[in-house]
Amino acid sequence: FKKINYLCMKKALVAGAGGFIGTHLVRKLKKEGYWVRGVDIKKPDFSKSVANEFMLLDLREKKNCAKALKIRGDFDEVYQLAADRGGVGYMVPKETEMMYNNVLINAYMIDEAVKAKVKKYFYSSSVCVYRDMPVGYKVIKEKDVYPAFPDNEYGWEKLYSERLVLAYGRKYGIKTRIARFQTTFGPEGTWEGLKPKAADDLCRKAAMAPQKGFLEVWGNGRAVRSFTYIDDLIAAIRALVKSNISTPTNLGSDEYVTVNELAMDVIKASGKKLKIKHIKGPVGVQSRSFSNSQIYTTVWRPKWKLIDAVKIHYDWVKSQVDKKYGKKI
């Protein structure tokens, strides 16, 4: 009986299923009735994966990519999220490691996916492929990535991997979907160490700050960003995969704020009387402003306002801080 159900169900592989976005994507696919295999070098940090199978594999080795893709009946969809990545505080000191690790994973996965006769292949790229933009610069579309001049090496690797996936699609006929993620946050994201991004880091700092203390912000806080709540991103991924869009597509919120404004939202969520304190630190680009018109041709629209999503995320980060350090903070 189980074998019949297995063969009749749609099958998806999520590479990077132990990570933040991968964990949420596995849940979404399961709710939609998929049989899901999760693969990663580690298991999820904060909850048990709901994948039907979870394989611990290092996808920097080609044989492991082949092993991940081996299944009776072939995979209907592969989601390649596996990556070495982090916020701006990680990207600069770890640029060589990121480029090396990610090129191996992406090259091996698409090559083995073709051999495994995968029907549809999703690749998670990033808006880091775009160049630095002055504040107030025009909204740019996906094609405006050229002439290319990403701000960091992570962006250059992502752009190369996009072209690699597109080339395989042209040559072998595999259906490809490529998403350029904007900064995403939400429960079960990395909240401490070098890898947290702005929303995670500010929530941690606020949760650990004393009442009437300070919230430290790197730089002058005037850099403009868009922050996407995890539920919106997962819905956008599914909309893109179901669509006929085969070219790289921006996915993210259409709400833009300065880092100072994000910090104020975090302070409000904390309920504390904190003051922003600007300190030296890596800042990244001045601004990025993207058109979402391509993904809007599907049924998708972002549903979460930043201030509401930040409150949910802050409460979750605070619970993690309390669990690790006690409720004295």
C-alpha cells in the first residue's frame, strides 16, 4: 500500500533542507501532498524535518549529488537551495570558501539532475547579483543585471551559477526556474554568530539589550533594503515553479526601508526603550530597488507588512535568547 502511494505521489527533492528556507519549503511541499526527500550536510537547527526521507550528504561531492537524486520513478521537482552563505559580516571574510563550496554544489547538482531525468529544476539565486545602487536609483528589472558588476564575490558566483543552470536547460531541455531572493527572515533563521542577516542580528541585539540600553547598527543606518518574511518567500517560490517563467526572477517584498527604520521596528517589537547607536561594521551596498513585475504575472503578491513580520520574528529570537542565556536579559 505504501509503495503504491509513493509511486503515485509527486516527488520533490529539497537540497539544503537543513537550512532556514529549506526547512519551511519542505513543510509547504508536504502540505501540498508531495513526497519529499530532504538533503543537507546538517539537520535543521530548531525542529525536526517533516521530510519523508532526510539524507545527510555533502553535496560538494558529485557522488553524493547522484545519491541524493537516485529514486524510483524520478523526481518531478528539485529545489537547489544548498549553499554556503550568510550576512555581510560573513560574506567578506569567507568569500573564497563560499565561492569554492557553492560552485561545486551548483555544478554537480544540475549535471546529475539532467542524468537523473528530473522534470523541473529550481535554483535559488540572490539579488546580490546586482550592482550597488545609489539611494533613489530607478527600479531595475531582471535584465538590468547586465552589464554585470555585483558588489561581492557571492553575487558573482550566483550570477555564474544562473548561467550554468540556463545553459543546461537549453542543451538538455530540463525545465528551469531561477529565483533571485531578497533578504528573507523569520522563525528558525540563524540568529547568532557570523551568518545572521540584518533583521536576525538586530532582533538578537534588542533581545539581549537592557531596558533603556542601546541597539547597535553598523554604519550610518541609511542603506536602503527590502526584507521579505519567510511565508511570503515560500509562496513566491511555489508560484514561480508552477508558472511558465524560465528566466531569472526577482522574489521579495515591495516595501523598502532604511536600516534605521528596520531598527526602529525591532525596538517597537521589543517593547524596550532603546536608542540606536551607530558603530563601525560591514554595511554592504547603499541601496537596491527591484521590479517585482515578473513574479506579479503569477498569482503571487506579498502579504506581510514589515512591522507585523518583525514582531513575530523578534518574539521567536527572544525565545531563543531566553532558552540559551536565561530570562535575566
